[in-house]
Amino acid sequence: MAFGVKRDEMDLWKEKASRNEIAIITHYWLDDRFPDSKTVTKVACSDLKKLQQWGKQYGLAPDWIDNRRKNIPHYDLFGEMQLVVLKNEHEWEQIERFHLEEKNND
């Protein structure tokens, strides 16, 4: 279940990804499979090869891409990798909004 993000933010993320750009969005998220994660960062691009190439720089395997929705393939990032990517991509607003540095410094 996703929350903490507005519909227009999600729509912009989808639009950017569909234009073959790397699109990044973070939201609160609860999933029993990941009890220690309260947020997820989704990095998407409709150009699968471009997304795989982008993921290489962070050591992300191509088979980690969630491609169930064929039009928006994306990586789901949690924890330390989430923070590393957001910092490297200069997504300061998302780090601040979701208190990600505080969480990782506990």
C-alpha cells in the first residue's frame, strides 16, 4: 500500500518514465515482506535497456527490475541503497520529506 504521495506526483513520475527518462519517486509503503522498510523509492524508465544501464552504476541487477507492468519497468529501492541513490541523484526533497537520513542514522 502506497501513501504520502499526491496523485499528480505519481502522474508526473509515470509521464517522465514513459518519455524514456529516469524517473524517481519515494513514498511511504507497508508490506509484511519488508517489516523494517516504511518507504520505497521507485526508479523507472520505459526504456528497459536505459534503466538497466542506469542500475549498473549502483550494482543493481537487471533481474531486480519489476516488469509486471510492462509500460513502467522499475527498481524498488529500500534502506541504505535507497538513501545512496537519492543522494547521488540529488533528490534532497525526497530525503527530507520522508526523513530518510534520520532513519538510516539510528
